[in-house]
Amino acid sequence: MGTDDAAILDPALPCARRGGRGEAVLIVDVPPLSDIRARHGAGAAEQARRTVSDCLRRRLRPEDRIAPVRGDGFLAVLPGADDAALAAIAERIRSGVRGLRLSVGGDAWPLDCAVGGAARAARALCLEGLVRAADGALARERRARPAPV
């Protein structure tokens, strides 16, 4: 998980373009990670991030790549994924993260996430445009969710 979002995009490109297949991008936002960092410090937040990262990896396909982005998010590149595969993977990720319960510094932290994704046909959008579209989908999902109590 030591790579950044730019580094994770490059290795996925040859795989995604081989055979004229499309690809998809998912952005996963896990807001409780910021709260854990604020309350318990960077070490606890990094431990929580690794737990979430492991959960995400178990829900991705072997050819998919994931990297941390922003303070509390992850970016996944899904070579060869169409809209149906993207939706299925996004739902597996939502279910997996929502099933996590972390104990940090004596506090119980139920986790939740928002997921935004975008898929493209083999030559429809540049990868940068795909990431922007996924970020827009993430923003729409955040707005559609009820505010935490």
C-alpha cells in the first residue's frame, strides 16, 4: 500500500488496453479513518487504514489494483471491468467495509464508506476523465446518504 494514485494507474494501463477491453475506476472514501486519526493519532489511523485495505483487497479481483489516496480514501483500477462488474465489486466493498468493527484505544469504531465508480469502453474516456467521473459519482453518493447522527 505504499504507492500513490499516480503510481497505481500506470501498471494497470497495459492490462486494461490489451485485447480492446474497457476498464473501470472506483474511489472508496472511509470517513471514520479521519476521525480515528484526530482522536487517536497517525499510528492508530495507519493501523485502521491497513485493516480497511486488507478488506478491500479481499473483495477485488486478482487483476485489480488499489492504492491509498487522500486522507481516508482508496483508488482501485479494475482492468477489463464493465458497468456490471463495477457495480458488483462496489457492492462487495460497501458490504465488507460496513461489516468491519475496529477497536482503537478502547473505542469501538463501526466503519462505513462511500463508493464512486465509472467504467468505460475500450477507447471511450482517457483514464484521467474516468477518475474525474468516479469522483463525481462518489460526491453524488455522499450527498444521497443521510447525515451521521
